[in-house]
Amino acid sequence: MNVSWPDAELKRIVVDYDSLELELRESSGARRTIRAEGYIGYDAIGVWDEMVIEQAELFDSHAAIDRCVGTIAHRLGSTFPDSGSRARNARSWRALLIHFADGCVLTIVAAEFTAA
């Protein structure tokens, strides 16, 4: 993803059945949309101040992925069935961690991330 994360602002989060979209305004003023297809988890605990981004990291292996998959396996069994989502059914996930200036971290686990 070619995004200028430092000093960008999170303007909006939109979640539907198969995707999660983040609308950002980069420090240059450019608007960007980050799309997470086939998400299996997201959280941001302790949001306090404006949503100015310090940095973002993308991981192929992360404890957040393990927690999401473990929770699904606990509920549905270790060979959980396919969902209605093509991206989820690939069963390959990445974790995007977005660190904000106030110390909060938005974590998103999804099959695919794209930026437009």
C-alpha cells in the first residue's frame, strides 16, 4: 500500500459484511481510501483525541491474527466452514496496525488490503 501514513488523519470508518474501509486525509491534503476485504477482526480500545496517525505497520504473522482465528475456531471448530466471503474463504490473513498520536492503536485483520 502506497500511503503517506505519518500525520494523516482518519476521517471515517465504514464496515459492511465483507469489507472495512478507512477514509484518510494525508498531510498533503490528498484523500485516500484503505479497503480491508474479508476482515475477521478489528479493534481500537481507548480512543481519546483526534485521529492523527503516527505510523502504520502491516504484518503477515501477528498475535491479532492468532486471536481472531482462535476465536472463530473456538466457536465453529478448527475446520470452520466457508463463509459467503471469497476473501475470507482463502484463509490467509494479514494484520494492519495503525498507531495514533494519542497512543491508541487500530488493529484490523483481513485477507486483503488495498489503497486508492
